[in-house]
Amino acid sequence: MTIHKEGFKTIAISGFFFVLLNLVLFSLMPNHLTWLAWLLFAVTLVFFLFIVSFFRVPVRIFTLDDNKIVAPADGKVVVIEDAVDDEYFHDKRLQISIFMSPANVHQNLNPVTGEVVYSQYHKGKYLVAWDPKSSTQNERHSVVIKHSRSEILVKQIAGAVARRIVNYLKPGQQVQQGGELGFIKFGSRVDVLLPVGTRVEVKLNQAVQGGITVLASW
């Protein structure tokens, strides 16, 4: 396991305050309240370790198959339905949405190999990520990857807690399946829009792993 580069600054700041707070607590706390200082130490340690774990990047063996569309994120499948895309395709698409809890790995990966033909950031609201309106009203970043068979839209969506979306893809860029697409901080959602009729390989409420679980196949 490694730590994602997006976490270096956050972890450093959190570590500084963790050390500073506990130094102050142990130096000022009366002897008869030492137990309280240790309790607060335990609580702040758990919080600090949570921050570190949030930015973890586990070692994985990715699913690499040109006939498969793999999950771009860890989480739980919350939507499998036909939906009209008004941003890029302007027609009906098969939408698969993955909800990412704060405990999930938050690195986002390319579901297919291809060329980036669209990359656009949109300002928006911060509705809870499982709200259907979050796909079109929340802050989000959309990218379209042109695969040899079709184009796929991947939408990183901010939630009520997530307030920072990072996307690394630019139009004209060639990307590989399992390569890094971006990062979302502190829980959110990722939508994948596929051609209608694409064979779905997952079920609602199924837990998926980014770069490993096959969402659909051509």
C-alpha cells in the first residue's frame, strides 16, 4: 500500500495538529485528569489514522480486457438504469453509478483504454451523493473516453462532504485501462454512461473495486 500524492499536504497538516494538540493536553492537564488526556489522544489518533487511510492506494492486480468496462472507483452500485444525457451525447445512455463512502479508496481509474475526447469541470451544488439530482446539479467533472467500440462518459461527482474533485485527463490524451483518472476527497459518487444495450455484469448494491470489478462488457 502507498499514499496518494493528493494526501501529502492534508496528512502533513493533520499530523502537525495531532502532535501539537496532544503536547498541549499532556503538558497542561492536571495529574488527576491524565486519563482524559490519554482518552483524547486515542480519539485524535483514530482520526489521524482515518485521514491517512483515506488516501491509501492498495496494491492491486487490475482487470485488463478490451472487451470489458471496469469499475472506475471503489464503492457500492446504487444506480443501473437508462438515462438521458444532456451534457455530451444528448441521447439515452445506460447509467451505472457507484457511491463512494469515506471509508472507500478514493483514487479513480480509467474504465477502458482509449483517447480522451472531452474533459469538462462544472460548478454546482453539494447534494448528498445518492440523490439522483446530484448527477446533473452537483459540482462534477466529466470526461469522455473514445474506445475502439464506442465512447464512454465518466462523471466524478462531489457530495455533501466531498468538496474537491481532481481530474488528470486532457482532450487528445491516450489512456490505458486501469490508469489513473483522478481523485475525489472524502466520499462521493462516480457515474459511468455507456451505450444502451451494453451487457451489465453487476447488480444493485453490489460492492465493487476500482480497476478490478467488471461493470459491463461489449
